Amino acid sequence: MPDDLDLDNAIETIVVDAYGADEHHSAFLTVIEDETHLPTTAALLGTPVTVTSIDYTTEARGIVATCHGPHGAGEVAFADPAFPPDTVTAWIHAAYRRYPVLTPFPARPRPEWTWPST
């Protein structure tokens, strides 16, 4: 489980120039899009899925992920899928879950992570 301070630092890095929830979601989406190579694997309620797109629609819905799995395809809250813990996507996802005070899924800390990538 990532350290709360590490996640707080990642959140601060992501939303540093954003004001209000709408801009915070947009900032997270920008980083997620930059750091996630789609399609990517994840698990949804323990079932393997493929995430094919990530988007931000409204402040009320937040960021959503389009997932394809054995039971069909659909949009879910980006906070719901669990990404492989050793990926940068999992690290950003953990920060995204912490941002609205959800419990982060496992992710290996990424102290070397910076954004934007150089």
C-alpha cells in the first residue's frame, strides 16, 4: 500500500495549477492520458478487463473508464478498476482514489515519478 504522504505529493504535483473540482479532474485526466498506454489491463470486481478509453464527462461523474470484459463492455468510474500494482497507471490511480478520500488500491510507490515526463 502506498504511503499517504507519497500520494499527497503526487496529488499536489498533478493539481498544482488547477482550481476547483472540475479543473482537478481535468488535471488528473491529462496525467492519466499521458501516462497510460491504452488499451491496458485491469480488474473490475476481481474480473479481468481491458480498459480501452478514459474520459472526463462532468464533475458529478468524475473520470470514467470504458472497460471490456467477459460479461460485456461499459463505462465505470475510473476509481473502480484495479490496475496492476507495478504500473505507473496504478500509482496515478491510487492518487486519484486518495484525492476524494477513497482507499487506494495497492500500488508500488514511485518516488522517481515526475510529471510531465522529460
